[in-house]
Amino acid sequence: MKVYVAEEAGFCFGVRRALDILEELHEEKHEIQTYGELIHNRTVVEKLTTQGIHSIDSLSQIEPGKKLVIRTHGIPVDTEESLKREPVDLVDATCPLVKKLHRIAAKVRENDKDVQFIIVGDPSHPEIIAAASYAPGVVIIASEEEAMGLPYNKEMAVMAQTTFDSECFQSIVSILKEKSGNLKVYETICNATIVRQEAVKRLAPFVDFMVVIGGNNSSNTKKLFNIALERNKNTFHLESYDDLNSNRSNLLSRVQHFQSVGITAGASTPPEDIQKIKTFFYNINSNRVKEINHGRSKRNAEH
Ligand code: SF4
């Protein structure tokens, strides 16, 4: 099968940076906990667990003497302040581009209390929960429909989750411009997100089917999946190479007539997973898939 990997896929700068921080601490023989899962990828989190690095989500779970690393998505300001009061050695692995959201949110709220501040993103995602904590009263929306439902406000400001769909954000901005005399737009979608989304837009229409690899709870993976699906109805999500193995026969039966696959991966997907899945598809072709299925049906019939 012909295999095409999107020009930009997999680990972004923020994820690599967080893993480098952790690796350095691990090599220096520090004992480590992370506050929240470091990144949204099960393969990586399980690997960290085997190294004795566990994630916690409350102050009561802090183990004295260990380094406590803050996850890439950041934490709410009150949690950070509470952690700073604890006798714990904090290491901040929040992506600097996520930190920028915190600074903008705090600045907007501090400078003008009357401005209607809007964050475009998933209200249940840790990044947005953390950013919103810097701007009490902020309104969080996730769609054009929600933007249309907002009342007119003379002064508005808007920023987006770093992994939000850039086209959808621009469309929301156009709607908000009609709802405000003065709309200040902060461009906070990170470049890693934009280039991954653009690459999948180019690749998806070009191949027979698409595979999007990434964590079930990864926001940017979900966006890549939706963007691919809009352009290629034969789009599948795989959490990891292990996920491929457990869904192998189902997936093979659905792609057996196809000749080409496009692969993309969320910003938390490790290169090993991409490589293994790429090799898996590279090593099959339509005839061989038919043989495997044929053999399996024959064996089933014999039993
Ligand atoms: S996707 Fe962007 S904002 Fe999120 S961790 Fe990666 S570089 Fe940082």
C-alpha cells in the first residue's frame, strides 16, 4: 500500500520541551511526580509510569522530596498559588505558548473590567480551565452558533485555545466583529497546530483513506480528525500502535480495497507510534489483505 505521512505530524515544540525537562530530571536521578498527565498520550504516560513517574491531581497526593512537574497544558492560577505554598520543588513544564494565554487573559481582565472577554475553545479542556482562571467572568464558546448567540457589547476581546481549528476561529471572529464596536483579536492558535491542520487539509483529499493517530483526550488530535473527515469520509482514528493491533481485523476489512493511506498524528503522538503504523500499512497491499481475510474465513469455517 502507498503510505503518505503529512508533512507536519506528531510531537510539537511544547511536548518535546516538556519531555526533555522530564528526561533531564530523570537522568539526574530525581524522583518525579507530574501535576496532571504531562501530555495527552497514553503510550507516553504509560512509559513514564514504568519509570516510576506518576501523575497526581490534588495537593494531598504530593510526596515530599520529589520534584513536581506541571503539565504542558498548565494549571489554574489558584492551584499554582497553592502549590507554591507547599514544601515542594516545582518545575514548570507548561508550554510557553500556553503561558502566553495566561498572560493575555490576566492583562485583558486587569486593563479593562468592562470589556467582554471571550475564549474560543473547549471549556472542559485543562488548557482552557487554566486560562479562564486568569480572567474571572470570561465567556467560553466553541462554535459559530454560540458566537451568534452572544449579545452586542461595545468592547470585546477574543483569543483561542492554542489547538483550535484556525478556519473556525476566523469565522467566529467575523461574527464577533458584527457584535462589537471594537473587537480586539489575540491570535493564540499555535503555529504547530496551524501547520499540522494545513498539512492534513492537503493530504486528506489525495489518498484513499486517512489515519489520525493520537490520544482519545487530545484536543488537537480531535481537530485533525474532524478536518480529515470533512475532506475524506474514510478517516479512522487510532490512539496508538497497540490500538491498531487490537482493531486490526476490523480496520483491515474496511480498507481492503484501498491502495493509499494518509497518516497524520496529534502533537502528543510519539514518533515510534507513527513509524510502526506507517510500516504496518506499507507492508500490506490489497491482494495480501484479501488473502488474510480469505484465510481467516476459511479457518473459521473449519472450526
Ligand atoms: S500544540 Fe502548541 S501550544 Fe500546545 S504544547 Fe504544542 S507547541 Fe505548545
